[in-house]
Amino acid sequence: MAAVRRSPWLTPLRRALGGNGSVLVLVEGSAGLGKTRTLHGLSGLPEAAEARRALWRCGAAQEPPETGGGPALLLVDDAHRATPQEREWLREVLERPWEGLAAVVAYRPEELGTAGLPLGAPAVSYPPGLAVFRHRLRAWGVDRVRRAASEVLGEQATHEAVTRLHACSGGVPQVVADLLGALGAGTGSRCAAADVDAVGVPVRLAELVLSRTDALAEMDRPVVWAAAVLGEPAGRDELLSVAGMNGAPGRAALLAALAGAALSQVSQGRYGFSVPLAATAVREQVPGPVREELHGRAARVLARRRPVPWAEVARHRGAAGRRKSWLKAVEKAALAAVEAGHHQEAIGLLERTLAVPEVPARYRARLAPLLARSAVIGLRSDQTVEVLTQAVRDPGLPVDVRGQLRLDLGLMLANQVGDLAAGMRELEAAVEELGEVRPALTSRAMVALAMPEWPTGTLAGHREWLRRAAGLARAGDSEVARAAVAANHASLAVACGDPQARELVAALPVDGPPAGCREHAARGLCNAADAALWRGSYRWGEELMSAGLDLAARIGASYTEQTARGTRLLLDWWAGRWDGLGERCERFVADTADMPVVAADAHLVRGMLAFVQGDWTQAVHWLTALGAPAPECTRMPLAAATAGTLIRLALVRDDPPGAAEQARAAWAAVAEKGIWAWAAELAPWAVEAVARAGDAAAARRMTAEFVRGLAGQDAPSARAAVAWSRAALEECEGRHPEAAGSYRQAAAAYRELSRPYARALTTEGAARCSLLDGAARCSLLDGAEHSGAPDEAARGGADGTAGEDGGRAHAVASLRRCVEQYTELGAVYDAARARTLLRSHQPPEVRRPGRPAFDDRLSPREREVAELAARGLMNREIAVVLHLSPRTVEQHVARALRKTGALSRRDLLRTAP
């Protein structure tokens, strides 16, 4: 009814129902556009409540409603089916309307006996006092289809599914509703484009289009069959050529199909089905031999277009049973798609082709490598993995072709599927099979084995693979092989803090003539961006990421583009751009659900957000479950950062032994790899965990090893983490003045890096240690006073208690700023913890005796408890955070539930005043 509410005729219609004037609205719409729904909506208008209402369906053997004076709403449906008597009655009413008549007449324009005349010829003689309007119903756009899908499927419908739903239904509301009804009856958790295709043609649509086709003379039906076989709107000459009906007979057949609404003029000079799914219903009923002839003619017609749509030509040749020419067209279509950067299109075409068992081995050897190359650049497809796995087992394949397929299969398994062990095995086998016969491809396999991010291998081993790959590339004449080596050399240099890194990145062939060079350049830029961000070079990393994303989008490198999108989530986390970040992470995980390696960045960021928001159960789920890759299949920097968050979680849950165990395992993995910049997000928590578990000596060794590993490297975030790690160790050892200084050093470094959350954590640490040191010094002063021992500090002065008070005030002010920063970021857990620390060190407020009266409002402490409880923390966990007893927390939760009227702990966030 949204379109109706904006219609210019609605106000005159309401006025007529109020007894002022008379109005006729002609509602015109093809089958399924919602004419009946519009009529029923009008019957519910408030102005119609006091008027006589009549809903009359033509052709249904109903008696016409009584006429007479006074306000009346006459709703007439299916006027195109009116009998002569019904048309005559309607003419009489409309030619002699009374004051207060509001008539709405709905019809299908394509089924009128006389085009453009709802009540037939001659035209109705409308009197001057009757206001006449025409309301044309339109098909839905994509946004309206998306809303309808959301109403039925909720969040299950993917963007691709909605797009396909709109495309195949033509936006016709009834067809959309029928398809959604079938999809809603399914049990799948997600609805993809393939699920829409699997529904088939709704019964209502199939019967309508088949009945209209059957109503044509037998000699005229081939033009409708031709449109069904083509499956897309076509010009008159092409359509008639496919039908085999040129000249006057063809022209007459097309006119008959249009007059009978079996076909429509979809756009200027192009004819077909207004609902694309209707073509499927007709095509399925065309006799097999006739259908093959139509497909053969369609292939010949389309082959004359320029440029040739080879994918469609291949489809028609295949359906016509012309296998050899079909495979040639498939190859040309795939090559054209790859050249245009449409890798997903090439993947789909080649997957369908290679899934046919009868494809000869010589064609498999030509098509499988095309599929493999597109799959590595595009997005993951399990069917591609299966096809390639079967292909490499074919004993009839030449060894070098098998090695080429192994190379791309290994890349897919490692980069997209996340099966690292299997991917490495395939890559190593590819090196053996390709050998010196295909040096460019051998070099590419070695380059893949040189990637340092994977948990297998050592830095020295990766450098050796890269050295061998570079030697092969230099000896050959393949620009693409040299581009692959350059991309990995640049990203490895950035990861290791090599002084030549910027020069190597700048030399990437972003404008290389071969498409493969640009693909490797895009990959190199995005990988270098990721490496730069992990080292703390945020500005440079963001520049590289923008350049890599732009290049990847221009050349259609979907996989590379997705990896960079994941990296951007990490950057937003570090930069404190947390507004909507959780939702973006969840959407990214949904979009990349079939690619755990790509989704890993979003899993980490979403888990860290859940942690700081106090939802520790969700933090564990995002970091270890819900499709998150296992540590052995996670890129090293991500695995280290994930371990850092899990160690911190164990510490706040008061499990130092468990935290220390995780810390030692994660630390050993980083040490074995040898790229110490990747320990930046792990080191402070790992050192603290080991020290709190009682092994301060091991914590000191870890800190020293971290410092040695970073010697001579440009790694700003790791340098800040060194200061933080020292601070954590000093605090655990009770050296609070030293710890406060180290925390301040770390906070200054994170301020330079523009990392607000890390800065707030280390600033809080400095304030905490300053307050602890001050408390200890005060305790010593008290002891000196009572013993009568002389102490300069007891006498006051610059270094005495007055200085103590000044330092304490500064620490309290720092804590207060930390609480504000945590609150601005949305770090609920940290804000609550810092507020508790602040409360314990602030001077008590002077107030009148007795408990403060908050009536039905939450007290500050109850609000803190309610917020943490709503985030999912259990009572004992809240007790640890706020330094309360579990029994006290239980009482605060009970009072919060009573005061807010919340039905559950989770509901406290929504109901707290």
C-alpha cells in the first residue's frame, strides 16, 4: 500500500467516500502484481467504514451489487474477465455515477478484449463530474524484494539470494511470494542463490504461461518456444531465426504471441517473458528433438553477435548435443571471462563442464588448469576442490599438467579451505612434478612455500624457498613468475623489518602488461599492508591496503580483495574505530563462511570486542568456535594475537596455571618461526601469565628473548609491547615504581601509534602501580611514626608525604581519564574494573548518615553489576572484576532485575533506566 498512499487519486477517493463528488480509479497490472491486494487494502480505509462496500469479481457468476445514492465503495476485480452483461452493468454505473460513488476497477491489460479499453469498445462515456484516474502497478525493485525476503527468511537470505530472487521473478510480487514460501519451508541455515534456483517454477506461474502458450494456434507456438530456449529478451529477427519462422508467418506468430500475452515486449525492440522463470516452464514442455533444434539455431544466431557471448553459445551447443563445438566454446568463454577479470564466472562454467564424466581427457587437460587458476584468484568453491582433487588422480594426465593442477590445488587448500597440511603436501609434490620442465610454475610453487605467515616452517626455510624461486624466475622468461617472486619478497621483507622493504613494495608491477603480473602485484600490496600493520606501521599499511584493494577490485581478484577487507577490520580495532565494528565483523564472517582462513581476522576482532564488552562466553566462541580456524591452520600473527586474548581471559578468570600453559605454547610457536614482531599482541599477557604462575625467571627469559629478537628492526608495536611486558613483569615482582615507569613508557609509545585502547590499558597500569607504591610507602611511614625511628619522608617536604599526595592525585586523575576512554570505546569490562580501582583510592564522599535512597533507580554499583550480567558474565566472574563477593553480586543482580522489571539477565541492558 506504500505506492497507493503516494497516489494523487487517493485524496479524491476519500473525498468521494465522504459524500463529496464521485471518482473512478482504473487499477492496471499484469498477473501477480497485486491488484486484488490493492483492492482489499482500499476496503480498509477509515473513510470506507461508514460507506456501503461491495467487492465484485467479474466472471465469477456473482449478482451485481445494488446501486443507489450515498457514499459507496465499489471494488471491481478481474474486469478483463467480465461477461457482456457485466460490462454493460459497469458501463451504466460509470456513465451515471451518483454523488459519493468511489469505484475502483482492476484488470490485466494484457488480457483485455480490446487493448487499452477495460470495458471494451466503444469507450465509456464518462460524465464531466466523474474524476477518472489510472493507477499502473509496477514490479518490485531489489530493495522491496529484500524486505519481503527478510520478513519470511529473517537473516538467512544472502545478498546473492535476494539478487537472484529479484532477477528470476522479474519483481512480480506473487512470484516472489511463491518462491519465498518454498524457501521458507526449507531447513537450511542460510539461503544462497543456488537455493533459489533449486525451487524451480512456482505452480501458479507455470500454469499461467503454459495455458497462454497452449491457447495459441499450433503454427504460432514455435516463437514462444524460441524465446524460452533463448532465456533472455531478444530482437525480432533473432527470435524468429531461432524459431525457424522468417517472413510473414514469423511476424504473424510474434503478433499472436503478444496479443495472447504469451510473450511481452520487455524493452524497446526486444521480446521475451516479463518473468524470466516463465521461460523455464515453457522450455521444459518443448519436445526433446524440437528443443535440440532450437538450441542449435540459437547457438548459430548468437555466434553472429559481436562480441560473441561464448558462455551462452556453449550452453546452446551443449544442449543441442554438439559436444566438440560445445567444449571449444566453453574454453573460449572461460578465457574471455578470465581476461575480463570475471573469475567467478569462469569458475562456475568450468566446474559445470568438468563435472560431466564424458568430457575427454585431452579437454580435461586444457580446461582444468583454467579452472585452477581462476579458483586461486577468485573465491572458494568446494566443488572446485573436488574437481581438482579428482583431476590430479587421473593417470592419463601429463606429469607437468598434474603438477600445475597440484600447485593451484595446494594454494586453494592452504589459502581458502584452511587445510594447511594438505596444501603444503600438494605444493611440495608440485615442485617435484614440475621440476625443470615448467620452471615458471615450479618457481610459483616455491614462492607459495616461502610464505612465512603459515605456522609450518621456519624463517630460514622460507628464505631458502624464496631464494630458489628467484633463481628459477631469473633464469626463465616469464614476467608473471618474476612478479610472483617480487610479491612474496616484498611481503616477507615487510614482515621481517627489512630496510629495503619500501623499495621492494614500490617496485611491484602494478601496471604490468600480463594480467598475471597485476594479480601478483595486488596480492603483494595487500600482503605487505597486512605485514606492515602487524609491525605497527599503520599509516603506511593503510596506504598499501587502499592501493591493493583498488587494484584487486579493478582486475577481479576477489580472494585478494576479501583478505584486505579482513585486514581493515584489524586496523579499525587497533585505531579504536569500534562503532559498528562488531556488526561488520559478523557480516564479514557470514560473507566468507566457506573460507575460514579469510574469515579469521573477523573472528579475532569480534572475539576481542566480546571480551572488552564483558561477554566472555561469546569471546571464547568467536575465538575458538563458530567456524574459527584451528591454531595449526591460522596465520602466525593471528594465532599469536588470539592466544594473547585467551591468556588474558584465563588471567581474569583467576586461572594463572591455565594461562601460563597457553602462554608457553604460543611463545614456543613464535620462537620457532623467528619473526618476533608477531609477538606484539601476545607478549605482555604471556609474560604476566608465566610470572603470575610463579615462574618469574622464565618470564624474565621471555622478555629478554623478545628484546633480542627485535634487535635492529623497525617494529613500533612490538617496541611498545616490550615496555608493556617489562611493566607486567615488574608489577608481578612487586617493583611498583619501576613498573609504573615502564607502563608510562608503553603508554607514550601507544599514544604515538594512535592505539587508544592499548594506551588506556598501560596508562591504567601506571596509575595502579603508582597507587600501590604510594600505599606501601604510607605503610612504611605509619610504621616509622609508631616506632619513633627517624625518617625524612615522615617530615614532609618535596620528597615526603606532600609529594606522595601529589603523585596519588595524578594517578587518580589518570584512572579517571582511563574510565572515560574505556566508556567512549565501549570497553564495558575495562571501565567497570577501572571504576572499582578508582573507587578504592578516591577519598570517601561526605554524606549524611544512612544508606543513600535510590528508590527504583539503579545505584552506581547495581548499574555496574547489571551491565556485566547483561553481557553474559556469571556472578563469580563479576565478583572477580569488581572485587566483590559472589553473594553480594547475587544480591545486586536480584535488585537490578526487580527495579528494572527485566525478565532475564540479558534483558537488563534494554530495561535499565
